[in-house]
Amino acid sequence: MSAMRHLLDLCKRRGFLFQSAEIHGGLRGAYDYGPLGVELKRNVSQEWWNSMVYQRSDVVGIDTAIITPPAVLKTSGHVDQFTDEMVDSRLSKERFRPDKAPELKLDDQGRIPITAPDKNTAKLWENDIRTQFARGAMITRSGKQILMEVERMERDRIVLKQDPSTTSTTSDLDSSLQIPYHGYVDPNSNSPFLTESRPFNLMFKTYLDPIDPIDKVITTTLDAQKSSSDLSNTRQLVDKVLYPSLTYLRPETAQGVFINYMTIQRSHPHLRIPFGIAQVGKSFRNEIRLEHAIFRTPEFEQMELEYFVAPWQAQDQFTSWRKFRMDWWRTYARHHDRIRERPHTQDELAHYSSGCVDVEYLFPWGWGEVEGIANRGDFDLSKHSEATGIKLQYTDAILMQERQAREKATGQKENNTEVLAKERYTPHVVESSCGLNRAMLALMLDAMEAVDEQGRTVPLGEEKGVRTIMRLHPRLAPVKVAVMPLVSNNKDLVDICTDISNRLRQELQVNVALETQSTTIGKRYYRMDEIGTPWCVTVDFDTLNDHNVTIRDRDTGEQRRVSKDEAIDIVQDSLRLYPRHSRPQQTIAA
Ligand code: ATP
């Protein structure tokens, strides 16, 4: 079983994560987070907020609306440019993004193997290829695989071998045997029979109107067609009628920050550049291809920071933020070799951006982006400023007062443009944009480990005699402590457990499980290991006399006999992000 399958099974069985609306057949790409999943997701989000907002004096939070008027997203460029290229597979009718699709694979005899989901589909596809897509090509079929002989590969096309037994004319064969090739194939089947790629806007539209927009579309279309049958004209009329109620579900949280830049600055005059505004919230994208469970879904959460800097600080700040964010990832992930930064190539960069890196995690299917960090220049504030006529600038009050004092003293106005440009300017923005759901997936995969009966690590996939330990960072663990009586039906032991768990809840404000299932203590420990609980506290008959308990460490399996107070202290100490007296440098120099 693959690591991903293993994780998804565990997630469903233990109540982290499952398909939404499953009893009604489910909805592709929609997931619900169960009692443990919701805790883990909140903890990841809280750790992000803690490091980005609470640990710093230069960042404040915001929570902006999801429903967004078109003017905002037209200005930001999303209405015209938030597109992905889309391609359809002509055999399977699957839709996919060519930029994420693999290159053509050949088998060891140089043939193209096209894999259908089953034997019957392979027969249908073979017929489609023979009659429509590559008439006269040399094809064989073996089970659910269709094998096509290749004459030669050229830069932008594949020339297939001709079947000598076909009777078609030579010219007919020539064109049928040449398939355009743009460097990618259908990711599922390896088929090169594809439509041309076309752009597709990822934003979800919705209409703020009690009248069903479809009624408006029908009425407008019928009226328009009475006077003209020109379809593009009808489309324009429909768009015009719908426009007043048109809104979008935001595709990122960042725009909510830019449009509130001035209001935040005015209400928080202590914020001097460089300063940041952080936001965690839902975003929506009508993704062409939903993949790898919560890795790519239409509805997801982002944790974003827009950090406003002076233009001359931007490059250094970009570098500092890259380090700061990589340090964050390394605090919570165990396998540092599975996290890397990938700088964008020049042709990946947005035209306004002077630097962008993806933070990537090595998922079971390969490297995948979990966060983007970008030096966005002044693009966003300048665009919103142009569109609204409102100057979204920063004035350095101290520099201004100093200049005014000099002017008063000398009696002369200072018009030096360099001095004025340092005093008032449109800030540049360094952005960190992290997917909460993707982060959660990466951190779960990172923490998950299979061990055999002797506690030795074994590869995931070996099922027999293997159990899972989720070695999550204690601050991420959904349950921090499980308190359990040695015997679950003994009222005295259960009462002590109830008392200890209440103390833990009240004193540490953490999620505690009172485990009273009537299975062996060993099994209960293993169940807690599987969901990542760092400590189990066991109350036994000796506790009735000596008031001590056993505390067990998830990662070492070590058990210590300690007093109740000591048990609480151990948990509290281990939940500290940094040991006392060794705080790392958290702020970035201005
Ligand atoms: P991708 O190339 O994977 O589509 P992106 O470059 O479009 O991602 P950004 O626009 O930079 O992503 O968004 C910032 C972060 O939001 C990503 O790093 C990712 O963690 C998260 N994210 C983006 N799209 C999705 C999605 N459909 N589902 C889950 N998380 C997403």
C-alpha cells in the first residue's frame, strides 16, 4: 500500500479527514475534517499565526470578506489573467493542466504504451485510434494496454509506423500517422491524442441577487435573438445584464489585504515600514484537475502575509523572509531533506515580480509546492491606486518632521526629489503564501512512520505486524495527553483520571483525551501513537496509595513513574516551542 493510501486510510479510520457528503455519493475534491483533523489543522494555523503575528511587533492580522466585487479582481489582474492552460484527452475525455503533465513514455521496445482503465475500455480506445486518430498505424493490444509502434520522434510531433496491411491511400496515411506533440501526454494513460491547450479562468463566479441568474440569461438570450442571431452580441448582452450582481469567491486572501492597506495604516499609526498584515482564510479555485486528496481542492485555506517595505529594502527583506519561512518549516518537519526551496525560472515569474521561490515538500508522488514566497514590487498597491484614484502610499512621519524642522530653521523649502522619494513612496510587498491544507498533508506524511513489533522502522506498505506512529511535533498533535486508567471499569481509577485530565485542560488549555476503552493498556498506547499523542498518563492501583502515575513518551516508549504535578510539568515543558532562556532571534532587521 502506498504511503498516501496508508495515510488516507488512517485519516478516515481515526477521524482526521474524509470525503464530504459520502453518504450521498461524495463530491470530488470536497473533504471534511473530523475531530482530530480539525485540531491538527487549527494547530498548524495557530503555529503559523504565532510565528507571524504574536512573536513579532511588526505584523498585525486581518480577516476580510470571501465574496469579492469584480472591480477588485479586475484591478489585480485575476479576471483577465488568473488562468491555467487546459487540455482534454481525446481518448479518456479527462481534462488536465499541460504544465503539470508528464512527458511521453516509451516502453523498452520503443513503443508508446497507452493504458486504459480496463480491458473493455482498451478495446473501445483501440477502435477510436484505428478509425479516427491514427488510421493505418501499427497497433497491438495486450489486456488494457494499447501499444503503438513509433517510426521516429521529432521536436514537435510523433511519426507512427504504418501498418503495411492497411489499404488506405498513401497521402491519407501520412497525415494520420503524424501526431502533434507539445512535450506532454495524458497523465493517466500516457496517450498523446490531445486537444490543443486553451486558457481557463480559475475563479468561481456567483451572483448576489435573489433572482436566478439563469432566468436572466434565458430572457436576455430570447430577446436578443429576436433582433440578431449574432452569438457574440448575445453573450455581451447577457454579461451586461448579469454584471450588476456579479461577484467572485476570492481566489487568494491577499487582495483583501491590499484593498485595506490604507485603513490599517490609519487605524494603526504605530506601524512603520517595514510592517506586515497577515490573514488566514478560505480561498476558492475551480481547478482543472483535483489531485492527491487535500493537496489540490477547489476550496482550501491559505495563510498569507503581505509585508510592506521600502523599495530599497525589498531584496533584502525577500531574502530574510525566505530564511524565516524555511526555519518555520524545519521547526515542525522531521525530515529536513524533504523540504527545499525552488527559485522560479525567469519565464515562470510574473512580469511585475523580481523574485519568487516555492517551498516544496517531497510528497510520495514527487516534489510539490506548499508555499510561495515572492517579491511583488509595488504592483498591487499601484494597480489599486490607479483604479480607485486613492493614493496607497506610505509617508515616513519622522523623516517628514525632520525635513519640516530643517525648512523652518533655514527658511528654505527642500525640493530634492531623492529626499522626498525616501519620505513618501508606494511600498513594495514581500509575500509569503502558504496552503494550510497542503501544509497539514505534508506534515502528516512527514510524521508518519511504520514500525514493526520490536519498534524498528519499516517501509510503509508492509502490512503484517506493522503499526503506525505519527511523530507530530507536540505543538501540532491533535491530542496532547491521553489519561487512562489501567482498568477501565474501576471507579476509583477513573475518578483520578477525570481529575488529572481536568487539571491538564484547565492549567495548560490543551486538548486531553480521557481513554477509558476496555482494551489492554498496550493497545491503548498504540492507538494514541497512531494519532500522534505525545504522552499517555496511566493511573493504576499503586496510584491509590502513592498518588504517582506513569507517563509514557510516544517517541521513545520510555515510561516514568512521577507525581501528578510532575506529569503536568513534563507536558507543559515539552509544549514550549523553545526551551526557556534560548529564544531564537525572531525579528527581521529593518
Ligand atoms: P499550484 O502551482 O500548485 O497550482 P499555485 O502556485 O497556483 O499552486 P499559489 O497561488 O502560490 O499556488 O498559492 C499559494 C499556496 O496556496 C500554494 O503554495 C498552496 O499551498 C496553496 N494552494 C493553491 N492552490 C491550492 C488548491 N487548489 N488546493 C489546496 N491548496 C492550494
